[in-house]
Amino acid sequence: MVIRDPGKSATFIEAKWSRISRKEAERILSELEEKAAKTGLSSPENHYLLIAKQLTGGEKTTLEKHRRAIDLKTLEKVIKPP
């Protein structure tokens, strides 16, 4: 999935319904970045997001400035109304 603000930024999102380690998340995000480069939808500022059923291997979700991995539990907290 891609969310774009044409000419400004694009966020490329991949979802995995499995338990993923931090190392696997880094690999998946690298592959997502490679796939995104082939779409022609890149913008001056690109972001890559992995949503997994569960993440293991640490609390830190920002892998690099433009790459993030979150699990379903965290996503629910973010989108659930107060």
C-alpha cells in the first residue's frame, strides 16, 4: 500500500500476519524499499512502514529515520479512539 502527498512524500506500507524479529523486519523493509523504487511513485521524502502481527527483539520501532516497524498491538493503541 502507498500513501502519497505528490511532490512531497510517500509512505510505502507492508503488512505481515506473523511474528517477526527485528532482523527480519530490517530485511523486509529493505525489500520494500527496493520494490518501491520500481513503482515510479517515489517522492523527495520516502518512508517505509512494516506492520506485523507481533515484533520480537526489542521495543525500538524506528530502525532508521525513514523506516519503522510496528506490531498490531501498537497500531491498535495509535488508532483506537480515547
